[in-house]
Amino acid sequence: MYKINDWRDVSMEKYRIGTVNRITGETEIDLIFNLDGSGEYSIDTGIPFFDHMLQLFTRHGVFDLTLKAKGDIAIDSHHTVEDIGICLGNALQSALGDKMGINRYGSAIVPMDEALIMVALDLSGRGYLAFDADLPMDQLGNFESELVAEFCRALAYNGAFNLHVRMLAGSNTHHIIEGIFKALARAIREAVDPGRQGGLPSTKGVL
């Protein structure tokens, strides 16, 4: 597994890797995202529930993710979660490069006990989020439930892709959120994998 201090030495030829170091007055984030990984992760955001969701995301997408984040979580988790979405979106964009040969589209329907979640996305070069999920509990640990949508929005707009998230069924907040992260991972996995046609999947000649 890659370590944060070693990210500049990681070969960019063998793997599709995005690296981000972002420092603001609210957060400091180091991130390495490998699209061609094996589901390995080293994640520390200071928000245990969010760590768990990102671990699920990494394993179910068969990515590699190294992430170290420091933020003003003594106030709340908003800035940290949103900024990680920004960084992960930027890393995805960087790792995809010219997008030659990818599927472009991805979708997944994932059950999690009583919850059923659908995610569909298009790596179109245009950021957009449609989010339709009712989260009954306001907070899980020190993670505010409304931040799921904020994370998805930051990810989609900074990753420049069209993202639809829809809850088809569900009553347990933990199950719903877990289903969202698993479905998101599997949809991204499908979209970034090689397509049958090869070349750029667009009649415009650009994504």
C-alpha cells in the first residue's frame, strides 16, 4: 500500500493514479487514489463512521485509497467531509486522464437488508448531482447524515460527472448510507473499466 510520504514516487505509467494535497484554513488533506487497485486502504479522517464508509467504498470498487485528513471537526464534520469529496473528485479526474477506452457509464443497485439503493453515473465531463434519499436519523456518531449528499455533490462536481443517487427502499439510516457508498463504488468501477469499443466513448470526440 502506498504511504502518503511516498506519493511522488508512485509510477504513473502502470496505474491510473490521482494524488491530491490540499490545505485550507479549515482542512488539510493528503490523498492517493488508484483506480487499478485491489481494495486496499489506509484511511484516517477523524470521523469514524465516515472512515468506515470510505473503506467500504474502496473495497467494493476494488480501488486503493490512502487518505489522511485533519479538519475542524470540533465545530462539525461538514468541512472535512465536503473537502474530502472535492479531493477525491479531483483525484478521479486526474487518474482518468484522457478517458480513452473507458465504459464512461456505470450503474449499480445494491441491497443492504431493508434498504435498496440505485446509483447511476456518466463520466461526461459535466458535474451534476440528483440525490433522492430519506435519511431518518440526523446523526450517526459525529457524522451528520445530511453530509452524504454534500460529499456526493463535491465528488460529482469536482470529478466532473453526472451522478444520480436514489433510495428505492429503506428505513435504517446506517443501512441506507452504507448502500449508497457501496453502490457508488460499484458504479464508478463499471464506468472506469475498459469498454468493448475502445477509444473515446463520445461522438463529440471529447469528454
